[in-house]
Amino acid sequence: MNIMLVSVTGRTREIGVRLALGARGSDVLTQFLVESIVMGVLGGLGGLVFGITSAKVLAHFTGWETVISPYVMILAVGFSGAVGVFFGFYPAQKAAALNPIEALRYE
């Protein structure tokens, strides 16, 4: 959520330009929600790759058998996407509610 809030703050002028040129608040909302979902899913996929690699390394050095369920992998990546939606909604809503004139004046 903090990353998305910083992103909204840093791109206030860009948001103001888009709104001044006719973008609706829902367009800006969609842009930031998609951004947060992509970041969440990519983080989930990165964690998945790290987890699978760690399990394989652990199995190789200890001789333990590791089992990774495809259902759990899908659930983990889906949860990461849900976290992206949940924590990205407030910053996206804040960006969509900006006044274009105030956003263009922002320093």
C-alpha cells in the first residue's frame, strides 16, 4: 500500500494531465488497480519460484522428499493478486479523486 501511495504522490502531475485531457476517474482507478495487481502477482510468482527452488535445494542436500501441490501454488499466486487489489484500492481511489487543476499545480 505504501508503494502505491508513493506512486500516486510521485505521479500527481501525470494524473492531473490525464484528467485534464478527458480521462475519467474510473480510467485512473483502473490504471492504478491494474498496476497493483500486476505487482502483487509478479511478487507472488517470484516467491513461488524462490520457494520451489529452495525446496529442490533442500531435497537435494538432505535427501528429504518435497511435494509441492499445484493447487497451493495457484492459491498462493491468487492470494498475492488479492492482496494487490486490497491494498491498491485506496491509493487508486485517491488518485481517481484528484482535482485536475490542483494536480497540475502540484510541485
